[in-house]
Amino acid sequence: MGAKARFSNPTELVDAALAGDRLALARILTAVENRTPVAEAALRRLYPMAGKAHLVGITGPPGSGKSTLVSALIAAVRAAGRPIAVVAVDPSSPITGGALLGDRVRMQAHTSDRDVFIRSMAARGHAGGLASTSTAAATVLDAVGFDLVLLETVGTGQAEVEVAAAADTTVVLEAPEMGDEVQAIKAGLLEVADIVVVNKGDRPGAQRTASQLRAMLVAVGRVGVRSTGRARAAPASAERPKPKEPQVLVTTATTGGGVPELLESLDRHRARGREATDSPARLARAEAQVWAILADRLQADLHRAATREATAATMREVAAHRLDPFAAADRLLAELSS
Amino acid sequence: MGAKARFSNPTELVDAALAGDRLALARILTAVENRTPVAEAALRRLYPMAGKAHLVGITGPPGSGKSTLVSALIAAVRAAGRPIAVVAVDPSSPITGGALLGDRVRMQAHTSDRDVFIRSMAARGHAGGLASTSTAAATVLDAVGFDLVLLETVGTGQAEVEVAAAADTTVVLEAPEMGDEVQAIKAGLLEVADIVVVNKGDRPGAQRTASQLRAMLVAVGRVGVRSTGRARAAPASAERPKPKEPQVLVTTATTGGGVPELLESLDRHRARGREATDSPARLARAEAQVWAILADRLQADLHRAATREATAATMREVAAHRLDPFAAADRLLAELSS
């Protein structure tokens, strides 16, 4: 019998994952990605065990060397004897795309190490649910003992920014001298950054780009406006205050240059975040998850209602103009809540 | 005092529109477009008066001469002494784009005629609501006495197909010899077509394109699969059966050639549709409108709940991992329905 037969119910699956079974862990994450009932059962049990890990969002434009940096970070974390998990989110493609797959291959160097867990998650459903799905995945990894979880996103759209911004610490990557078009993207990304990294530090313009970014950050801080889509999925969220001047670091991921300093900076930011009892990032994550669950439930209710004969009869009355659609909606809502 | 002061409440506005006031009509349509409470009040009253007009969807790729044909159709309908309304839907742009605006200018020839009413509607919110918004606009025009309402869409995406398919009669326009890429689009569009029009009939390839299209239609009919997104917003909808072999007509909109034949074909299709007591198109329209209203209401409920202190307290418990997000969703749903 194959692996599928090994776990007869969600309880066994969660027990196995908690005992260190990586296959069970992978299956829970697949359930989370597909939002199945197994995911709900697993998350209900694992959620109270989570909340200890440091969630780090890493985002930045293609070509900034994000995956190489993530790989270098993994090496630095492992050299310190700490476990690490990576959730690589690709909102643009229903199936993991070529670029991401290539990146994963580069990370294969770490796959024989059981204290490194790397998982790609493609976008299912609408982009709004992506932040909650990747957060739920991070919760699972947190609960089974990964102390540091990286949420890596591909691209620089709104969804990517939201996923990265859902983390405790948000790292925005830039490559030196990426031209005017990228400058425009930077402004939005910089507003969510806790740490800005100029990668490819061995290129001529790296230090100059770092200086320009520091100047931009001062300008953003001076304007004082936080108009990003942070926590858009979470209506009640308080605005998440960021330290006025995020640190700008220069790394050369290919050689590992600057990576220990980045890891130190992450740990410092984590320690600072822990002082707050009600971290705004945690609150935003909580809200995104709850609203995603509510949206799923209401949609399921509607679909159940849609299959009933009484609903079909109501629709026929509307089609015949004997009942207006608002009165029909009133009637269906009354039926749903009864 | 400006026009705004003339109507102090929705009842007066609807009374005025029913009495033939075009400004009042335009204001109701703006309310429909923006989904305001005035729209709900107006539609609740107007809906029972509607259901008599013939809704004709017209769609097709850019460059097929759609607006010129619509203009020629208006002329033919007016020559027969009948009133006509046009709702031009542009799902791609939040503000009416240049191309559409240019088209409207071409239609200005009809604007001094009060039995011609032309209205552009831009997409607000998600594309899913577009079909219900344009259908609601058609309902208003129907109720105030327009016996023939054209729903013209720009582009050939899913949203456009859905809008066109929500009509009693769907006309799909093609230009002669539009190349391989357009052929791929055609297949999807052809599945929703009741009447296919090859416009620019004075071009060399027109008759040949018409023959090719007739052959494609036979092929589509032979396969017998209706896999379009028709009525996707309406879960309970029965599949809308189409006559096996839609008519293929050739027009030359610039000269009016073939336009009287198109109008005859529309009237024949209308007469056929009237034989059915429960038209599947009407059922699909009813469902799309009811589900759009339900989705709006549930979203409003959630946003109201999000502003309450009890909700904020629940979110803080989730953020502190003392409550899992599913239990939080259970609690919020219980509060919503109490």
C-alpha cells in the first residue's frame, strides 16, 4: 500500500506530523492549499500549538536574486543549528511555473537535511485568499516545530505584497540599478518593508542603490502615509505601524556576503516585535484567516441553497417578473438563517 | 437650483422616469451602476413592470464594426417607428475608454430623438457583477417602455460573453478573415450565438467567412457540448439550450446592407423565445441578479460585524493563539445570525 493508506484520519495525520513525519506534514499542507475538511481539522488542533515561530516575508522583483538569497539564508540558519521552513508562494500561476521550479532545484542542496522544509504553494481561487492560505501553511510549520518560517513570494503585485506583509518581519529585495520602471514599484514595496536588501552587492551600482533607497525611505517616512493594501482582507485591522526607517543592507547571495548580517537583523527585528503583546502583524494575520473562513462558509451555504427546489421555484417567480430580485434575496436569506 | 434638486426621493424619481423624464431615467441608471440604495428602491418598484422588452446582446471582437452596426440597427428600428435603448458595457475600464467614447460620438446622430436612449456603463467592482448590473439597467429601460434593449459589449473575454449571453437573443459579430487568433475566440463565442453576423460584407472574404462559420456551427452542434461560462454567476441555472444551427447573416453596416434582414431575424428569434413560458435566458438572468444581491448583502453584513468591539476582541484572541480561526468564524457567524 502507498503512503495514502498510512493515515486513516486527520488525527493520525496530525499526530504523525507532530512526531516529525515529513510526509504527513506535506499532506496537511496540500490539504491547506486545497482548503479541504482535513485542513480544517488539522488547523483547529495545530493552531493553539503555533504562535511561536518567526514569520519572515521575502519579496522583490524578478531578477533580484531572491531564491539565491533564500538559499544562502537557509545555509546560514542551518550553520547556526536552527531548523527553517520556506513557503514559496506563486500567485500568478495555478501550477508551479518554470521559474519557481528552477529556483526549487537550486535549493535541492538542502533537501537531504530534515531540518529544512521547502514547500511551493500555487494560487488556488482568488488572490484575496492567498495571504490566508500561506499564513495557514506557516501555522502548520510553526506548530510542528519550525522556529523560523520564510514566506517567499514571486513577483511584485498587490497579492505578493499582501503575503509578504502578513509576516512578522518583511524583507524587500532590490537589485542594483533596476531602472525607472522598477523605481515606481519600489515605492509601494518600501512602505511594507522592515528590512530592505540590495542584493548582487558585487555589482558596481550596489552601494549607490542602497544610498538612494535610504533617501527614499526617509522621504516615505516624512510623508507618513501608509496607503498600501496591507490587511485589505481584514477589514477591522488597525494600521500596522512600521519603524520609521527600515534598515538597508547589501548582500551578495551568490558568495554569502552580507547574509550573516541579514540574519542578525532579522533576529533583532524579531526581538523588538516580541515586546508588543498585541502585534499588529499577528492581528492582521488573524483577521485575514477568519474572514477567509467566513467567506468560504457563506459561499458554501449559498451553493447548498442553490440546489434546493424551493430556491428554483423562487427563481422561476423572479424570471416571470412576479417577484422582484430583492424580495427573492430576502426570502432566500430568511431560509438560509432558519 | 440644478437638476439634482428636482427629485427629493426615489419614488419621485421613478414617477418621473415612468412619465418619460430622460434625466430621471439617467439618474436611476447611475444609481444602478453604483449599486446604491436608490437603485434598490427603484428596481423593487420597476421590476414587476418589466419583462416585456426584447433584450438583445451584441458582442464580437474589436474591429468587427460593432458600433457601426448598432448605429445602423438603431436607424432601422426607428424607421419602423419603434423605440430602442442601448446599454454599452465596457468591462475593461473603470472609466469609459477612448474607443467606446468615439463609438458613442458616432451614435450622436440619434441623440435628438427621444425614442433612442444610449447609455455607457463601465465596470464597477468585480466582473461577476457586470451581467447583473447590465441586466438591471435593461430592466429599468424595459419598465419605462423601451420595447427593444441592446446590450452591447466591448471585447471578447469571459465577462463580455456572459453579458451578451444574458440576453434573450445573442448576436455575435465577426469581420471577414480575421486571422487564426480570432478563430480561437470564435469557437467560444459561437456557442452562445443565436445569430452570427459577418459584418463588412463589402470586403472580398465576407461570403467565404460566412460559409466557414456555418461549417463551424455545424461542427459545434455535432459535438453538442456547451462548456461556456454561461450563467456562471447563477449556480442553480439550467443550461440554456440554443437552437442547433444559429443563422449566419452578412451585413455592411456602413451602407445599411443586410440590416433589415438582421432586424427580421431578431424579431423571428424573439417570437420563438416567447413560446417558452419559462425561458432559460430569463431564468439565468433572474438567478444572476438574485445571487449578486445576496453577495452584496453578505459582504455588507461582514463589514458591519468587522467594526464591532466584540469582533475586535475575538480577533485579538485569535492573534494570541488562544482561539483558532475556525472557532472564531463559528462565533462571528452565530453573532451575525442572532
